[in-house]
Amino acid sequence: MYSVASTGAGLLLLRVVGASSLIAARKSPFVFLATAFLLGLGSLGQLWTLVALSGQLTRIVTVPLLGLLTITHCCWTPAQIDLAVSLRNTLDELRRAPLGLRVVLVSHSLPLPILHFTGPRVFWRFPCAAYDGCESSGCVGIARTALVQAGNEPYGLIGEMTYAVLMQIGSDDAAQMVTWVVLFAIAATLVGYARRSESACAGKSSR
Amino acid sequence: MTSLITSTAVLIWVGEGKIDLISTSLALASLYFLIPRADLSRLPAANLMVAGLFAGPCGWPRS
């Protein structure tokens, strides 16, 4: 649900800056989906930080907002149409992708959920007590502590706050699974890099 | 991409739920929109706006 809501927020932002149709028109469905998702993830992370600093980051605030963002997909706006077209094109592109790429994608996609529900829980679980009291305090303590923590300077608080909200509305598992979705968004962006480099090389060789 | 999803240096962090990957993905997305065109013409304004959003209000490292 959080990923769908993030995509909804990202589409809204793209529409506001007038970039939705331009990016979709570039025929990079992977990148369009990843852009919408990541933009929403980042903007929501920043929003949660501000809300947490005011001590209001509770389910009463987060759940309705995420619900509204999810419902935006029901409004058949041009951005949603672009998203639907991108989803269809992504499936077509995956079918047309080289066999090697498909093998790599499938062979690494399938074990990830299994690893998530088995490996991480047993071997990689680092319980974060700081988030336990999040709901009662509105996460204000976490936001303030995270802001002054030296290690967070290069990364900001987007990840921390996303984690806190996922813990709030879901569970530890939901919070840990967000990296799984982000990995695919990174992969889609890298495919976009490859496409752009490919077209740049083609452009140079044709000159 | 193959090296990304076959590297234990990445997969372990994915399994562990390392949320710093979120900032990394935003930085990568920002740079994508700043890749120059083959003919080195001006980037569209939409590209710069989206890159700016990724680099500023919506994320990326602050320092």
C-alpha cells in the first residue's frame, strides 16, 4: 500500500511540475515508474520528518493521507493514463528483453521474498527499540534524535521516517521490505542509464 | 545492473532492510535526469525540475 501511495504522490508532483507526460513520452516505462515511485517516496519522507518534528506523526495523520494518495489512482487523470501505459509497456519490454537479462531478473527476484521472510528474520534482524514508542510520542523523539545524529548527515531522514511510518502502519516486516521495492527502482533507473548511454553512443557514431 | 543484483554487498543490505538505500536511489534518479544528450543540446526544463526535486526537497544527501 505504501508503494502505491508513494507512486500516487510522485505522479501528483510530476503533474504539478508538468513533467509527467514529457517523461512518459520518452518511451522509458521502467524509468517513468521508478521516477514516480522514488519521487513519492522522497517527498513523503520529507513530509513525515516535518510532521514528526511537530510531534503529530500518528496513525490518525498517516493512514488517511496514505489512503487518499492510494485513491488518487482511481481518478483517471493523464498522469494515471501514462502510468497505466507504462505498466503495459514495461511488461512488453520485459518480454522483449534479452534472455540473459530475463534470467538474471527472474532468478534474483524469486529468492528475495523468500530471503526476506526467512533469512532476515533469523540472521539479519536488528530490532530497533527507538521505534517502539513512536506512536505514543508522535515520533518527535526519533526525528530530533535522528536529526542531530552525526551519521545521518549524508543521508537525511527520509529513510528513517519512512521506516518509522511503515512500522506504524504495518510491521517490522513491512518496514524491511521497502528496500526490496527500492532495489527494483534502482534497477529500473540503471536500465534507464544504459538506454541513455546507448542512444548517446548511437548519436555519436551517426555523426 | 547484473552486478547490482548479484552482489552480496547490496543483497545483504536489502535483506537487512538498510534504509540508506532509499537516499542512494534518489541520488541515482537525480543523476539520470542530468545525463547530457548525445548532441549536447540543452536539457529540457522538465529534466532539470525533476532532478532538482530529487536533489533538493525530495531527498538526496544534504552534505
